[in-house]
Amino acid sequence: MAAKVIAIVNQKGGVGKTTLAMQLAGTLTHRQYRVLVVDADPQGTATRWAASAQDSRQFPATVVGLAAAGNKLHREVVKLAEDYHYIIVDCPPAVDSVNSRSALLIADFALVPVIPSPPDLWASTGIARLIADVSTINAELRALLVLNLCQANRLLLKDTIAVLQDFQIPLAKHHVGLREVYRQSSVYGVTVHEMGPRAELAVQEMSDLTDELLTLLHPTLQKDNAMRLEG
């Protein structure tokens, strides 16, 4: 079975695209899935993250740099699809990037990490238009907003909620908190799963988000499992 392709996209930098891509990849790998991270960002942050790992404790998923593929990125990803269960593409922070558009052409899902503040959200709305445009070609493409870098005990303001509605993309039920352990794990070239007890809350966040994503990616499988339990 060909891999499910998940593109992590946003036109704005600093929203945690690479962190989400790498932590999601780590969570899926810990569940015994074969996972490939495609670093499509010329900055190469995902590639450097994986390269920071020690030989004795390498990054759990395979990471390859394909930023130079440009508008042929989708063609290169398809070549690798049979070898993995999931391929996560970390796209560059630019709405007009040929890499992002190419990745979306073959993506099953687009995850859009956003920071829960109106100014940052306003700067990200262009990605919704790109996803809508690509959806006319890739009819299977679905999308989900993920609130990232959320501060504890802070409720969303009404104006923030209003901007989220402008995206016309569903909002994930689970969000990702502003936790130092996410950044710390990148220094060591690992994910929060390897960071011990201090990462317990972060591991739970990523597990919850992964569960939500898998349910959306595999609705038939989830329904079949439910029917077996009922039987």
C-alpha cells in the first residue's frame, strides 16, 4: 500500500512547521509505522535536526532533503511511497513556493500549524487559498488547522476565533502547547519520546493529535474497528 502523504504548510515562518513534522514523525515511528520526513524547505531545518542525533540514538524516522526538486517534488515523493506507511513533507514558509504546491498535489492531508493570535493568523490566511486552489486538481486533499505554541490556561479570544473561521478549514480538536521540551529535543536530534519524564505532557499532546489525524486519514478502518468491538 502506498504511503499516506501529509504536508505541513503555512506561508508564515515561526509557527512550528518543522517541530510539528518531526514530532508527528516520531510519534508514528514509535507506533511501529515506517515514516519518511521530506525536508522541502531550502533552510534544511528538518535535515539539521536529524543530523544532530548521536550515532547511538538516531532520529527515529528517515529524513531526506528534497528542497532542490522544486516543482517536481511530488514526482520524487511518489517514487518513495511504496517503502513507507507515512510520508511527512515539511514545506517552506512561502505561499508562492513551488515546493509547497508540488507537495500538496500528492498530499492526502495538509496540516496548517497556526499561532493563536489574530496578527499571526492574518499573516497565514493565504495558505487556505493555496489549498483550495490545489484541491481543484487533487480532489482527495483534506486540511486541518492545528493551534501551535499555545500558552497554558489561555482561552481563545473572540477575535481569534473569528479569524480562524476565515480559513474555512476545520480546526483540530487537539492543540500543541508552548513547551521548552519541544525545542530541547531538536538540539539532541530526537523527539519528545526520548526526553524522559519531563516530556510527559508533550508526548500526550502529540499522541492525542496523532490519534485525531489517523482517524481522519483512515475513517473506514476506524469504523471497521468499532464494528468489531460492538460485535
